[in-house]
Amino acid sequence: MLKVALPIRFGIAITAGLIAYFLVLALFGLHTNPIFSLFNGVITGFGIYEAIKYYKLSKGKDFEYGDGFSVGIVTGFVSTILFTAFFALYAGNLNPDFLSNMIAAWETTYNTSLGSVIFVVAIMGFATTTVLTLSFMQLFKPSWNTKKKSKTSQA
């Protein structure tokens, strides 16, 4: 049960953080600048790290790499799906001018639709989740290094 409920709970928390950050940017008119989406990785990374850490603490010695990896992946995928749904709702219904303002620099060269931007948002979320989960699992996996005995010098 913990392996299923924990990622959903943390995924919802990550989504809430991402939406709050996006709406704060929108208050200042900065949500159309793609450079600010870099901080989304920090929010997502913190949530995935905390989910894996909490899972490892609850499992103790029974923690396995595969289980921790699946907790991180599911956490990130849940948050990506939920945030992508919010983004689609915002860009499609709540602020229809958002897309044209965001891609104004490329509008004359490329014909970009709402669907392709939503697809890119989802792919970016899935890729970020995968990379961050693989990175964090390097911190949480058990070490294979054994303690070496100190050598005594023989005279």
C-alpha cells in the first residue's frame, strides 16, 4: 500500500507546487518566459527526492533499488500528468492568448499548435522525472564497498 499511496501523495504535492509557482509567475507576467521553467526541475527534484527518502526510511533494511526507482518514477509521472492537465486547461481555456504570447519569437517561422506545446510539456516532465530518479537512486542505493582492513607494516 505504501508503494502506491506514497507516490500519488507526493505527486499531488509536487503538482501543487508547480501550479503555485506558475501562477505566481503569471501574477508578474513572467509565465510566458520559458527560462523560468528551469525552476520546475528544482520543485520536481525536491519532491522526488523526498518521496524516495521517505520510502527508504519506512522500509529500513528492506529497501531495494527497484522499489525506490519505481517510487521516484511514479511520483514524477503522476505530477507530470496532473500538471500537464492543468497547463492544457490554462493555455486552452483560462488564458487563450497565453500560447501566442509565449511563442511570439518563433511564430513567424513555426506553426505551433496548443497540442504540440502540451506534448512538449509532458515529454519534458517525463524526461526530468527519469533523469532525476536515476540520479537520486545513486544516493539511496546501498553501497557495495566493503571496509578494508588496515595493513600492518612488517619489518
